[in-house]
Amino acid sequence: MTAAWLIAAASLLFATMGVCVKLASASYASTEIVFYRGLVGLVMIAVVARLNGQSLATPVPAMHLWRSVVGVTSLCLWFYAIGRLPLATAMTLNYMSSVWMALFMMGGAVMLGSARVDSRLVAAVLTGFVGVALILRPTVEQDQIWHGLAGLASGVLAAMAYLQVTALGRAGEPETRVVFYFSLGGVVVGAALSVPSGFSEHSWEGLGLLLAVGILATVAQLMMTRAYATGRTLVNASLQYLGIAFSFGYGVILFDDPVTPLALAGMLLIVGAGLAAVRLRPSAPTAQAVRTPPET
């Protein structure tokens, strides 16, 4: 399977995972879903590593710790937003990570004096913000504003996690190890936040949804990892936005999510801003450096 098809399939799996998260949110807290998602991923990656004879011991535990803290926090906020916002809205806010990443890299380059502000990049960032405003206004009720901010924050933290994954790739960490420690972080944080209030009781339907979330997320992440390792980075980044289209379709068909001209315009603006940000950011990471894009 080519890199383009891998990205398309992974985007569909992530969107399908979003459906399962939204359904599971009726019975489980977002932290519980993060816990079970991490547990399933942990087992799957451990089996894959064992079959491939790969060691999971790492020489850079501090880097994995920071990536896990940021990535798992982003995941918790994203799952929370999925459970309380229209599916496409939550997905789009999280996918704004490309815009935030460009902003972080531009700011860092300017602070170090290695680059000047690119007006085109500034325009892309501002366009992304306009897109967010258009999406939140028609699809988020007054009492849902905090849910929208949670989705927005998940995109900011996802961008930070993406940059940390880049650093791990440059340090020579294989993708299975990065995904393993991310899953481990999900188990630890999810358990720590769920234990005080207690875990919810299970039903067969709930268990099926939790298992589906873990399998879909892990398989999608491995497929996307493979695509970034073998395909062209900018093409892959562009195709990732298929996830918004898939989620929009799911939301309309399964959850009767509203379809408004402003919401559609906002999604298109964020997609366009994200693509522009990927192409204009100061220093694009190499294929090796972006082997494992974050889930969020």
C-alpha cells in the first residue's frame, strides 16, 4: 500500500475512532477512555515489538516523559471535546495543530535570530483563527464554550507533542518505542485521574467500544507512521485533512450534527491555513523526524 493510501486509511480509522469515543462518552469519562485506549495500545505495541525483536528500553526517558505528558493531556482534552461537541468541530479544532506548530517554530526562529517573520505564515495563522471563530460561533452553544476551548487547547498541545516527536526521531528513537511510551503515559495518567472517582461499570457494548477505540487508534497510528517514513511529508500532511471530511460525514449521518455555511467555511479556512502552515513553516522536519505524528 502506498503512503497516500496509508494516510487516507489512517484518517478514516481516526475518524471512526472519534465515533467510538463519542458513543463511549455516554458511559465513560474521557480519562477512562484514555486509560483503556492506552492499555490496548500498550499490549499491541509490546506484541509488535516482541515479534520484530525490538527493544523497548530507551536511552532518553526524559524526552519520552515530556512527550507523554503533553500528548496524553492533549488526548484527554480531545476526547472530552469529542464527547460534548459536534464530531467534525472537535476534529477540526484538534487538526489546527499544524497552524500552532508553525506559530511555535516561527516564534522560536525569531527569538533565536535565525529567521524573520514571514508575513505569509502570519496570514496563515490568522486565517486559522478566523476559521476557528466561524466554527465555534454556529456550532457551539453558550454553555459549550469551555468544551470548544478544550478542543482548541488539544490542538495547541498536539502541536507541542508533534515537535517533541520530531526531537525523538532525531535522537534515533524508533516509532514503536515512541508509541509504546505514549500508550504507557495514557495508562498512567488515565488511571490516576479515574481512580479518585472510580471506574464506570462495564457493559458488553461499552467494552466493545473501548476495545475499538484502542485498536483503531493504534492501527491508524502505525499506518500513519509507516506513511511518514516512506512518503512525502507535505503530501501526507495534506491528506491528513481527509479526517475532517470523514468526521463531518459521520457527524451528519450518525449524530445529526448541524450543517451550516459558516461551519463549512470555517473548516475550509482551517484546512487551507494548515496546508499553508506546513509549506511555509521555517524548517520542515525530515521524513525520519516525523515518523510518528501525534494522534491529537
